[in-house]
Amino acid sequence: MSRTGAYRAEPGSVASAQIAVRVGTYAWVIAGIIGTVVSTVNDGNVQQWILMSGIGIASGVLGLAFLRRKARGR
């Protein structure tokens, strides 16, 4: 097996991955807390699912923007 095709992590990629996991975990915790509150207040109606979808999309877009900004070195 040739060693020339071995994967080498780029400098800072491990740190970026750890930050991404941390940000994702925080986003899920916050969404869970908000979802629990909304579900309790509104007796679990359709509004809860719309809100959770919006929070999921927003947190995904914000996480992607954060990682792109980190990749640029800002």
C-alpha cells in the first residue's frame, strides 16, 4: 500500500471539527429547550413543528456560516 495517498488533516481542521460539534450540540440543546416550552404552552399543536423546522434550518445556516468564516481565518 502506498503512503502517498494517505489522508493528512489540514492545520486547524481538528479544532474546527471540535468547534462544529460544540456549536451543533448547543444548537440542539437550545432547540430542545425551546421546543419543550412551545409544546407545553401550545399543547403540542402544528405551530411547534413549524417553529422547530425553522430553528433547525436557521441553526444549520448559522453553523455553516460560522465554519466558513473560521475557514477564512477571521
